[in-house]
Amino acid sequence: MGVSENSRGLILAIASSVFIGSSFILKKKGLKRAGANGTRAGVGGYTYLLEPLWWAGMVTMIVGEVANFVAYVYAPAVLVTPLGALSIIISAVLAHFMLKERLQKMGVVGCVSCVVGSVVIVIHAPQEHTPSSVQEIWILATQPAFLIYVAATLSIVLALILHFEPRCGQTNILVYLGICSLMGSLTVVSIKAIGIAIKLTLEGINQIAYPQTWFFLSVAVICVITQLNYLNRALDTFNAAIVSPVYYVMFTTLTIIASAIMFKDWSGQNVSSIASELCGFITVVSGTVILHATREHEPAPPIGTVTWYVSADSLKGVEEHLITVQNSDEQ
């Protein structure tokens, strides 16, 4: 008896989560090594491109994404998408042992909230119509509602890059991951179009000649490069155990929104499903806030230490001194 298509999709989705969860850790270790020998990615450096460990993480992520892409061919999204939460658990466990990064108790609660909320959203998300050609996707992509979403997405991305990144990119994880997730929602549409083109072409219906196929390919390449660039900055700046779940939550939520707008599936939703999705979204937001609030910070100076800086202006012929005075036990 052969393996069912749903089983194949399930196996591929689990394998995808293992690879993607591991890739976060490999890339994080590679970024740390590269940062020790050159300019950190978090401040615009690209020395990580010379680090073999970062490339190992990159290859691992690509394998995971390919497995995830193929999983959608065999199994419905309602089965594949929630399993992406497994990458969060894998990433957190590996970060604990390999990077010595710890989640506080409330951080664990936030992580669980993110996973539960995301699963609720995906389970109750509207069923999308599967296009039968690239031309059909092009018609859906050029409808006014989706064009407004694309314009809003690009405007927010530009605002995040030009205004917010220079001011709070190093302190607020939502800046880098917001860019990744917003561009990711556009990537999904393009990747879906490319997947349909490949499938139809293999079945004998050539889609290569259509300019829409190459347009979607170009959009996918641009979006993926942008995602990887800012994901690297997020990993280099923040705790990997925080980056993974927050990125998963934001990407999943925005992808569902983009899909719903494009395929107009919300009109078929009943009150119960909409209420469940709202509850799931609130749970996701709450978990994200908790995770962000409990992010590990750099250790503060020991209590009782006072640091004084004495300039050369006050001491003739003497260069700047650093004097550290420790509080004594006696008052």
C-alpha cells in the first residue's frame, strides 16, 4: 500500500520545520563568528558572506523552504502551515544548548501563546481557491483590493527602512522582522504563481512563454533577497529564540491576510470562524508582546560600582584616566 499524498505532505512539512529551525542557529553562530572578525550584519556589514557556517545555515534554510514548498503540492495548507510552529520549538531548544540563550518563564508563555494563536488562525482561516494558470493569478493580483494591499505593504516597508530602522532598528525587533514578514507575504503570491507554472509546464501546458511567469519570478527574487538581508540583521542583533517565533507569527498572519484579500475568501466565513480568528490574532499579539518584553538584555554593570571619567583638562600633562571606585562594606 502506497503512502497517501497527505502523509507525504506531512513528512515534508515536519522535515521542513527541522531544517528551518536548525538554520536559525547555524546562521546565528556564523553571524557571531563573522562579527568577531569584521563588521556585524546588524550595523550593515557583510563579512558573514565569507563565513562557512553561515552558508551551512543558508543551505539548510533553502532545503527547508523547498521541502515546505513541495509539501503544499501534496497536502492542504491547513495541514502544512501549522506545522511551521515546530521550527520555533526546534530553534529554541537548539539555542539553549548551542548558543546558551535562555528564555525566561514568561518568555516560554509568550512562545506557547504565539504557537497556539497562530495555529488557531490557520485552522479557522478561509479556504483559498487554487488558480489553474499563471494568467488567473495575474487577474487576481491586479484586482484593486490586492493592489491597495501591495501599495500599503511597500509604503510600510519603505517607512520602516528609511525612518524607523536608523532610529530603533537595533532596539525594536519588530522593525527588521516587520520588513521580512511584509515582503514575505508578497513572496508567497509570487512563489505560488511560479509553482503553478512549473506544475503546468511539467504536465505539458507550457507557462514559460507568459511574461507574467517571469514577472512573478523577478518579484520573488527581490522579495527573498530583502527578507534574507533583514533576517540576518535581526538574528545578529536579537536573541535567536525570540527572532524565530516572532518572525513565524508575523509572517503567518500577514500571509493569511494577503491570501484572504487576493482570493476573496473572507466572504464565505461565518461568525464563529471570524470570532475564532480574532481570538487567535489577539493571542498572537499578546505572545509577541510578552516575547519582546522578556528578551535578554546585555548584563548591567555590577551594583555598587561607580565609574568616573577625568579629562586631561583637569590634570596637566596627564591623559584621560578611568577610575573605578568600589563601594566599601563600611559606611
